[in-house]
Amino acid sequence: MHAANPDESAAQAVEPHDPFGAIRAGNFRRYWLGNLVATLGLQMQSAGLIWEIYHRTESAFDLGLVGLVQVIPVLSLALFAGHVADRVDRKLVLTGALALSGLCSLGLAGASYFELPVGCMYGLLFFIGVARAFLQPAKNSFLPQIVPREIFSNAVTWSLGGFQLASVAGPALGGWLLWLTDGRAYVVYLSEAAAVVAFIVLLSGVKRLQASPAAVETPTLDSLGEGIAFVWNMKVILGAITLDMFAVLLGGAMSLVPIYARDILHVDAFYYGCLLSAPAVGALLMSTILVFRPPIAKAGPTLLWAVAGFGVATVVFGFSTNFWLSLLALLLTGAFDAISVVIRHTLVQLLTPDAMRGRVSAISGMFISASNELGGFESGLLAHLTSPVVSVVSGGIGTLAVVATAAMALPQLRRYGRLDGSAQQPAPGEPEETMEVLI
């Protein structure tokens, strides 16, 4: 017998990257398709809601309430919803939350058809927010149960690409359906209800690779606080969540796009729509690139550079008075944000024990949801007190300052290596020197 050539053995051990690895897995394919359809319907519904409420009230304040009434239950129930995702069958939690959301969509269709008071629609939106509170941690913690670890990063990238595709196409389809039905918004809401049913049907055929939580446990302060303590001790996760939170909080340029379009760039409604869709297009393009690339080899440095790129692009948009430069800057913010989201979500799920994934996902989602809402408020307030340019540019500079601080304060994040989880990760509290093996 001939001795094996070590170089040949090593070459055989490293399998080529399969960009369609996650989609080839039947479990993920069903989940991805159902989530894509449901997200597409949700984006259509959002477009229909904004149109109908403004058409009926002609009040910008009433439009602002659409987001507020949904985010209140998300923030209020986040920790409890995370506990439920860790103690109850996640597939059951997903199905129940989807069913509640679908019933609320049917309620919106009825309120629209019978022209009930707008207050009824806000009440239904509140319960859609309740459904979202349970959906987010259950979905995030369910994904590692149906996707093998070695293709998890690829699955996250496909999920992000599907979300961005729905974000681009959903509002357009919602507007087209409104036009086709002469403004009958209830048809749009019925479409979302049908999309939710489709997701539930596809979800029923998804099989777990890992067991779900065995028993329901009454939440206590200790159990709810375990997720917070874990995030605080696991500096890689803390750094990833913090970076994303502050980037969204400080770099909230999108809330000021209407002002830039009309008063700085002097463009009409068509080009305004192009500016609004640019970040989603950039994220979709970057997601496509990431799908065809192997898992990121140096995830920590890449995350830091991606958030820094987001900050630089925000500064460029803030100073720009040229439409095409502004469009490019917003497209780049979406592209850099896509890299950040893939790395953050993969790190959170791979480094968190399965029994705690729901609570940690809920904490991450709570931070991001809060920063989304507060980021728009912060940008608008600062623009009111100073100017839109000062608001956007200072936000981009603030993002760069956060990146620099995180790079210096969190060496564990700065040195983090491969994103596919192939190396054994240190437990919370281990000395940072153990991270060297990951480079």
C-alpha cells in the first residue's frame, strides 16, 4: 500500500464552497420560501396601510402611530417572548404567532371593507406587534435547529437576500395592487393573510435536526436575566449587537431622505422612490455576492470594516448635493449593512447555546427595534435643532467613533476568525488569548 500524500489528503478534506448549499436542504428550502412569501405579503400590507390611513386621515401624526403601536409590544414583550422561545416548541410558537398575525390581517381587511374607525386598525396593528414580538426570537432560534452548522452562514445569507428581495418588491406590488383594485386596500390585507397561511403550510413540513425544548418553565427574573448576563459576558456577541445598534441609531439617514430629495437634491417623486429603495437594492446585491463566496475568514475585522464603511457612506450622503452620488452612497449603506447583518446574526446563533438562543435573539432584536425607532427620532430632532446635513454627517462620524471604540475595547471581536463555526469557540469569560487559534 502507498502512503497517502498529506497535501492530497488536505485538499480532499476541504470541500469547495457550495453557494446553493442551504437551498439544496429541503428543510431550509421550505422555510425560506414560506418566509419569503410571508415577508413579501407583510411589505405589501405595510404599503397598503400607510396609503389607506393617510388617505382617510390626511394626518402625518396618524402615519407615525402605525410604527409606534407595533413597536410598543415588541419592546415590552421581548424578554418574555425570548423565554417562551427557549422553553416551548419553537415550531409551535412560530405557528401560533403567524396565526395571530394572519387573523389580524383578516381583521384589517374587514375594517377596511366596512370602513370602520381608524382606531380599530390601530388596535389590530398592536396585536400584529404582539405577534412580531414572539416571531422574531422564535424564527432566529429555530433556524439553527433545521440547518447544519457548516452551512448556517450560507442560510443566513439566503435569508437576508430573501428579506431584501421582499423589501424591494413588496411595496411595489402593494402599490400596483392598490392601483389595479382602485384603492381597495382590503385586497392587499387579504393577500398577506393568504401569504401567512402559505408559510404555515410550508412550515408544517419542516423537520428539526435538533430537539426542541422539552417542557414549559414559568419565567422568573433569573431566567429572564440569564440572556442578558450571557450577552454581557460573551464579548463577541455584545460587540456585534452594539455595533449594529449604534450604526442604526446614529446613522439614521433614511428618515431624512424626503428632506434631501425636495430641498437639497431637488428631485421629483420618481427619484425620491429610487433613493428610498437604494439601500435595499445594495443589500440584495451584496447578499448575492456573499452567497457565492465561502464563509468569511476573518469575521471580526470584516464586521468592523463593514460598519465603518456604513459610517463613511452616511457622511458622503450627508454632504452630497448630487443625486447620483447620493444614490450611490445609500446603495453602499445597504451593502455594508448586509455584511454586518450576516455576521451579527451568524455569530449570535452559533455562539449561543441552543437552550438560550431565544432569549439572546430577543435581546438582539429588542436593541435593533429600539434603535430603528429612536434613530429616526434622533435624526429628525437633530435636523430640527441644527440642519439635515449636520444631523446626517454627525451620525456617520459618530458611527466611525463607535467602531474605533469597539475595536480598542473588544479584542475578542477584533480577532474573531472564521464565520462557519468550524473552530471551537471559547466559553464566556475565557481569556482572550484563546481566540488566537481562530485567526
